[in-house]
Amino acid sequence: MQRQVRAVAVEERGFAEIASVGILLAILVGFALFLYCRAEEQTVPVTGRTQRVALSEEDQAQLGAEAYRDILAGSATEIVRTGPEATLVRRTGERIAAVADDPGFVWEFTLIASPAKNAWCLPGGKVAVYSGILEIARDEKGLAVVMAHEIAHAIAQHGAERMLQEQLTRVGLLALSTTLGGLDPASRGALLALFGAGAQLGVLLPFSRDMESEADRIGLIYMARAGYNPEAAIGFWERMAAAREGPEPPEYASTHPSDATRIANLQKWLPEAMEEYRKTTETGVTMLPQLPAGFLLPPAPAQRMAATSASD
Ligand SMILES: [Zn+2]
């Protein structure tokens, strides 16, 4: 009799556990669907790809501006405010942003004194360029390759798109963790790590590489519209590849396409950009004179000023 009662109790507890796991899973699936559907479908300019993003353009602009202020005010950030290079970064950025498919962002272009050969862009049109990349850019056309690529990331709203992908991956991990609740902690941890790695290699990294390629393609068109010969992009990325220290990471494990893939893609997209360039130069639009190669000089210490506060 006692054994029977215990068996029924165990069975009831089993049912209760399955029911609570089911309810939790339903909530998580519902939440994932909510995140996905709340993000309206929209079209990326130039490529025509449809996408969903986690934030409205207004929210991107606000959050991007806040993060930009915080990063630039960081103690290690030395902003170059004056001098020919800072002026050129702003001028080239503004010239390209003026012909891009601007969703009304307030653009900002900042030069940061750093040997890093890098540049980045936050949602809402906040761009930073490290002075180390200027020696690869060499001249205004080369700098236009960098600026057009970063502007393309902002216009294509890649930051907000990535945010949605990461949110959905996190909900997926939580759902899996709930389902695996009955397993011993070691097996559960191993399966979750496997899913995490799978999502990283199979979803997030390929998306990241696609975004890089999309920014390259859109960037070529924006360069052309601004009157910069898009052929400059090939030379720029060849110099970037040559300047790389150490071996490249394998493409499947990288956020960026390999140098060879990138250059091959640029060659493939160049004809449509050259057509756009031809149209720009034929319209008789007065182009700003391009500065000669080799004008870029290392900024003098007096031209550098450390960022001291967020309101600078
Ligand atoms: Zn990029």
C-alpha cells in the first residue's frame, strides 16, 4: 500500500516537472516569436536584402550616441581634433554621408590617435577612425574606402540586426537549458556548450561575414556616388592584407571574410560601382579637389588632445 502511494507521488511529480518545462518552453518560444515579429521587415539600400533589426532608427541613434560619448571619453582614447588628417577624416566622411541613403542620422567622424589599423561605426552614424589605418589608406581615395565601408554598416543597420540575432540565440540557449533540465549537470553543460559553439560558427559568424561583405559592396557604390573612384578599394584591401601581422585566422572562425575572398568579391562588384562612378562624373557635379597621395603626415603632439569628458 505504502509502495503504491510512493509510486503515484513519483509519477505525479514527473508530470508536474514535464508540465512546468512545457510551460517554460512555450513562454520562451512565445518570447522569441515576440522579438522576431516586433522587429519589422525592412530592405537594405543598394543590395535590396530584407532584414529584421532589434531597434528603431531613433533608438539606434540614441544608444549609438551614448555609447560613442562613453568610448571617446575613455581614459585611453586620445582624440585628434585638429590638423589635416582630422579635417580630412571629417570631410571625407561628410562627403560620403551626403550621398548615402541617409535615414536622418546625425553623423560624427572622429580620428583617434592609435597605431591600430582599424575603424568602427556605432548604430546611428557614429564613426571612429584610428590613425594607424591612414598609412594603409595613403590618400583621400584610400580613406574614402574606409569611410564608405563604415557608413555602409550604419545605413544597413548591421549593429541592430546583430543585436536581434544575439537576442534570439540567447533565448534558444535558455530553451535548450530548460529542456535538458533532467540531465546531470556535466552532460547538460557539454550540450549547451556544443549548441553555443554551433550557433557561433553556424549562424553568428557567417552573418557577421555577410555583413562585412555587404558593407564592402554598399561602400563601393557610396564611394562612386561621392566621386571617389571605387577601384581604390582593391589597392586598399591588398595593402591591408600585406600589412597583416601573423597568419590570418581561418575564415569559418572569423568575423571577417578572408583577404582573398574580400578582394575577389570587390572585383566582382566593381563593374556596378564603376557604372555609378561614370554617372557621377558625367553629371558635371563639381567635385572637391582630391589631395595628392602622400600628404598624410603623423599628427604632431600639439594637434592631439585627450578626451576629458563626455561633453567634449
Ligand atoms: Zn566592417
